[in-house]
Amino acid sequence: MGFGHAVIYTASLGVVSHYVGQALPRRWFHPDRFPFKSFRWEQEGNVYRRLGVQHWKDLVPDMSKVMPDMITKRVSLRGTAEEAMTLVQETCVAEAVHGVLMVLSVGNYLLCQNLLGLAVTLFDAIFLNLPYWIIQRYNRPKLLRLAEKLHRKENHGIENSDSHL
């Protein structure tokens, strides 16, 4: 087995992971629990600003723009707390899927046990999955704050302007 098998493996995992992610029960994902709750060292997502995530997060491919079964990544201050929390939950699902894909990227090396296999493994984990995992960790605290603001607005009639991630 070799490089071609590793590429097919990576592509197959990408396709399968989309459908698995869409099928996972959302009730399994809790943004206030491990592993999705922000760790203290993440400073509510601000640690990822040092990686420049705010500059490149909109440059990576976004499957929700081409897959009609995915939730749009925009939420507005004119929206509802429920809409914001739905997106929060989607960040948990995306983080879980990309985390599992990073682990499964080791399969590339098992298929092609040489330097090229190692390169494909690292490329898969670091470039095809880690950025998406980071984006979820960065966005979730902001979305949770937005959901809280929307909840207060719904309960107290506070007027706000539009915003998006």
C-alpha cells in the first residue's frame, strides 16, 4: 500500500465524517462540559488570537456554503438566543469531528509507512483538521456571549445592532 491509498483514505474520511457529523444527536454535545468548555488557559478563546485566527478563519473552505444540509455560520443580534445556541452546538460537533479526524489521520502512516506517509499524516492532521478545530474553540465563547446577550434582549427588550462572526 502506498501514497494513493493514503489519499483515498483521507478523502473517504472527509466524506464519511460529514454524514456522521450530520447524523450525531446534538443532545450529546454540551458547550458547558468537557471537552467543549473553554479551559482557563484558552482565555475564553483569546489565546487563539495569538495564532491570528481572526485573520485567517474566513479564508479556509467552509462546507456550509456548499452543503445544503449544514447550518449557516452567521448569527445576528437581531436573531434569537436559540439560533445562537444552535450554532454553539454545531461548533461542538465540528470540533469533535475534526478532533477524531486528527486522530484517524494516523491511518495515513499505517497505509504508507515511510517519509511520504508521515508527511501525508502530518498534512492531514495539521492543515486539513487542526485549523477547523481551532476555529471552533475560538468562536464558541463569543457565540455563548452572544446567546446570553440575545437571551437578555428577549427577556428584557434590549435593542441591539447586527453582528456576525
